Amino acid sequence: MSETIRVEFSCPDCGSKSFVFSAEPHSMDNVESCAGCGRAISKDDIIEHSRQIAKKRADEMVRNIFKR
Ligand SMILES: [Zn+2]
């Protein structure tokens, strides 16, 4: 699968969408920590988050198919 899913990442602890970046550009690749609570954000957090979003989307898709 080559589909890129754009995910809006929010802090797993406080839900904040403001982050401290370790480098330019200010993308999810360079996120260092949460600006809200200071929690360190790792690549794993972001990967796990996108996985859950993707799963939710897939579930919704299946549900919509069976609704018809
Ligand atoms: Zn936070």
C-alpha cells in the first residue's frame, strides 16, 4: 500500500497539538516534545497514532459498506 494518510497528531497525554521541534522544518519528523505538558514525543508515538487513525478509518469504511 502506498497511500499516505495525513494525520493530525496530538499529544497522547494531554491532547495538545503544539509541539517543540528539534530542527527545521517543523514537521512530525522533527518533533521533540509536547509544548503543552513537556512529554517527550518519540517516532513510535507518532507511528502508533497513525496506526490507530488508519484502523479507525478502515473500521468506518467497513461500517459504511454494510450500512447500504
Ligand atoms: Zn502533552
